[in-house]
Amino acid sequence: MTGRRLSRTMRGVRHLVLGLGAVVMLAPFVVMVATSLKPKDEIFTPEFHLLPHRLGAAENYHEALTQVPLLHFLLNGVIVTAAIFVLQVLVNVPAAYALAKLRFRGRSTLFGAVLVCLLIPYQATALPIYILFHWLGLLNTYAALVLPFTISVFGIFLMRQFFLGVPDDLIDAARIDGMSEYGIVWSVMAPAAIPALVAFGIFSVVAHWNDYFWPLIAVGEQGLYTPPLGIAHLKLNGEGTAYGPLMAAATIVIAPLVIAFLVAQRRFVEGIVFTGLKG
Amino acid sequence: MLVSPGMAGTDRPARRGAVALAGIAKRFGEVSVLRDVDLEVRAGEFITILGPSGCGKSTLLRIIAGLEPQSEGTVAIDGMSMDGLAPDKRDIAMVFQSYALYPHLTVAENIAVPLRMRRLTRLQRLPGAGVLRGVRSTNGSIAEAVRSVAATLRIESLLDRKPSQLSGGQKQRVALARAMVRQPRAFLMDEPLSNLDAELRVHMRAEIAQLHRELGATFVYVTHDQAEAMTMSDRVVVILDGQLRQIGSPAVLYRDPHDLRVAQFVGTPRINVFPAVATPVGIGVLGMPVARDSGLAIGTRLQAAIRPERLAVTTGAGIPGRIVFRENLGSDLFLHIALHGMASPAIVRCDPSAIEATEIGATVQIRFPAEHLLLFDGEGRRIARDG
């Protein structure tokens, strides 16, 4: 009995801690959405209240969408993240297949190199890449935003771990059925790895949709701005106090990710569980 | 070489799928897995490669398939060298222990893969290419072939399911169908029944043997289960420690093993092995004189083996022992009899009616006819095979 009551108290404490954590995590977003709905004069009142007395949503969102070409930035974001993801998959899946299933000289060295690369933060290579792209004349292009991320060592590692679990017999059966090695990669391994690809896709898209650092370095032209750059631009462009439109823009930029998460929530959790188990 | 009974009659048409291995050796780095394997599989034969796990039998099959390159030797099918040829160019099919079905494809799509890979070009396999006339007619003929092979294996009702919705036996049928659909000249089977439960395994044995008779193609079947080898095959190849020890029909292998380990591997319960010594009048087995000429110098140690059904319990003179265990299978009664100076008990097959006359702990005498003793030298090689 005591054990049970104790565990119930523990459960209460656990929920309290988790609940507080959730509040801390969610509070900025709540304030963001609330602020985006308030008119200017209400934002700067000394006393804080969560809900607006008067709706200022229309003017804030209107300003966010007109003062800067926010929709264009969103389109840039879609182009860049989609291109990055597609190219990453094109590189990751064959590389991971080779590392997991093919026997060749130097395989373990190569895999060691992949592991080492996992430890290098991309900020460390940003400057050399910047100089390289300057030489190649690629700065201020979509290519500058996409190319540095086409080889994802994290993706290679993740997919390799998944492919290790695919039975060798399946690959041998495909060889006997007449598939080429690329045929095996795309028609046997990739379909078997959909859960891993979904998990990786989420990590990749979230990371590059929200990336601020590299786009800030790589592009200076407004036409190439990704959504985070666009928000920053909105802030700098105004008098530094246009919080309403700023929060509206932030809400618009986050919305696609939130909606995508809600739609694919189950898959997302599966992906996390899966990577946790395999990694 | 012996011609086994029940083999292909001469009235059948010329068959394809004669597999010839010459001097096959395989090394993984320093480790030698196979040494000097010569084997001629006749067209249309059901041959089983039998051996304990790790003996190299699966590697041999993978070398025939072209999935693994041999370190030495040649593989030929129907007189054509297969060396260096990719698996899909060898016109063979393989069935795996793990079934190896494509998990994202339906049963029908799984069975169709070998035909699609052969009859359609890369472009024609793209989704949507089915609207082209040539592709449509090819797809039609593929669907027809899939239906016909599914009918043979009685899996028509499963064609729209995914492999995850099938039982083990159904999966193995689908794998067989995928192998059969393009009518290869040889079927290579790597322990196809080992993942099935005992009852289904016995059932599928009969079914695969039946399939072999209907198809008339060459079957090369790898297993560690001597019962499978003995019941299904025209001939059995025993591989031990990477070396081919004996080839022969199941009956010959049982009756006339060339090697003590072959004798021990084939037959359940295991063959009894007694220490023996060459004497002036013949041999001495457990102190009992037996009139058999070993041809060895007097005093040489050897091993005498005898099948459980050749031993008998007697009330007369014999080797005394104590009954330690009785196994009554209904049709047979196996008595385990501890003998003086023997670590493991001797096993004697009796008629089950003898159960009343036996009791655990009782002392009995066992005897054996001298002519049924199989004699092996110290290294386990058969001697005096004339007996």
C-alpha cells in the first residue's frame, strides 16, 4: 500500500515537473502568438495581460506580409529545404548502403571518418566554405544555400544503422532476381527505410528551415532570403519597435512546421523512438 | 560413382541444370572455409548438401549462385563456365531460410520481380509506363505467369497481401513461387524449412519433393537436418570442416559411411561407437572377441560402430550393461544402456512389446552380429569396408 501511495506521489511530482517544463517551453510561443494579435498601444502597456482587449491581428499580419516579401521568403525556404533534403537523400542512401552492406577495402576507415565528422560543428567549416564559394562565384545564389548541406554525415550514420538491420538475404535475393546495386538501393533498401527517412527528413527540414547562421553569411540579396533572415530583416528595417508585425511574421514562418508536425505527429514520434532504439 | 535408385529415367526429355564444381576452395582472409570440393550434380537431380552449421555448406551454395566468388576452382552449369558471372546471368533461383521477400511489395509483386527485371527495360519499369502498348502486353504475360505459379503452390488467395500478413509457411511458398516463376535451370535452397515449426517442416518436405518431381529441374538443397536430407534427396553430399566427405544415396550413406563422423551425422538415434583393438583372432570390442579381420597390426586401436537397430538385448552371453533410460516412441522402443568403461550409454532399438520385459536399472546383456559392425581407424577413416 505504502509503495503504491508513494508511487502516486512520485507520479504527481513527475507530472508537475513535466508540466513546468512544458510551460517554460511553450511560453515564448504563446507570447509570440498573443503579441501578434495585439495592436501597437497594447503591446507597450506597462502591465502585462495575455489576451488582447482589442484585436490588432489584421494590421500586424498585413504589415508583416507587405512590408517585406514574406511569402517570397517562405517560397525560398521551401525551395532551399526541399532541395537540401532531396540531395541529402540522394547522397545518404547509397553511401549508407555501401557502408552497411558492401565489403570493400577501407570501409571501416571511411565509417570512422563519418563518425569524426559528426563531431565537427558546421560553424567550424563555415568560413572555409565561404571562401571556397567566393572563389567559385557561388555566393548570393540558391546553390550557396543548398550545396554545403548536401552531404549529411548524420544522415549517412542514421541510414547506415538502419540498413544494418536489413537482412543480407534480401539483398542477395534481389541480386539473383537481376537487380543492379543501384536498383537494390532504390527499390529494396529505400522502401524498407521509409521510417528512417521520415525521421531524418524531420531533422533535416526543421534544421534548415530554421537555419539563420549560414544564410546570413552566404546571401546578401533580399531576393534569396530564407524566412529567418526575412524576420530579422523586418526587425532591422523598422524602428526596432514593430513587435506586432514581427511576431506576426514569426508566427507565419513557424506555422508550416507546426502544421506539418500535427499532421505527421505519429510518424514523428515513431521516428524518434526508432532512432533511439537503433542509435 | 554409384547410380542411386529412383533416379531420373531415360524416357524423360533432355534436362538442363547439370552443375559441375571442380577444385572449389574458399578462404576469408586467413580462414579456410572450403577445401578442394569436386561435385557433379546431374541435370534434374535433387541433391542435398548436408553438414553441421559452420561447415561451409551455405558458402558452397552461394558460390554456385555467384553471390560469393570462390578462391580457387571452377563452377560450370550445363558445361558452361560460370566463373565471374553475376548471379542473375547464371539462370538459377535461390530460396532463403529467411524467405527474403520484399516487405513493401505484395505477394503478386514479389513473385513478378524476377520477370519484370528480365522482360522490361529500366524505363519500362518506371511507374506509369504501363500505358505503353508493349509494356502492357508484357505486364499481361507476367501477370499470367504469376497466376499460374500461384495456382501450382495454392497461394492464389494471398496474392494481394503483404509479406507481413503471412505465416512462415505461406512466406516460404511465396519465396518458392518467386523462384519458380522464371523457370530457372537450377534451384538453390539454403535451409528453406529451418524457420518453420516441426509439423509444417515435415509437410513442406513432402511438398518440395513433389515439386521437384513435377518441375524436373535440378535442386541443390542445403540443410543441417539429416532427416530432411535422407527423406528428400536422390543423393546426399556430406560436408564436414569445409571438405566433402562422402556423396551417395541416402541408403548408401546410412549403410556404408566412409567416415566415422558421416556415420554419426546420419541417422537418429546416433550410431553407437565402441572402442576396439585388433587381436590375433580378429578384434576385441569392449573385451569381447569378435571374428572380424581389421587388417591392422595386433594391438592397434580402432573404433567399432553399430546402428541401434543392429544391437539386440539378449538373455544369453553378451556385454553386460544397465538400462538407464527408455524412449518409447510407440513404433520403436529405444533403450539407453550404460556399459562398463563407456562415457555415454549404448542405444538399442527394440520392439515396443519388449517394454514389459525391461526396467530402468535392470542389468541386461547386449549382443551384435559381427558382420554389422562398421570399423574405423584412429582418425575415423573406414577400414575393412568389404564386411
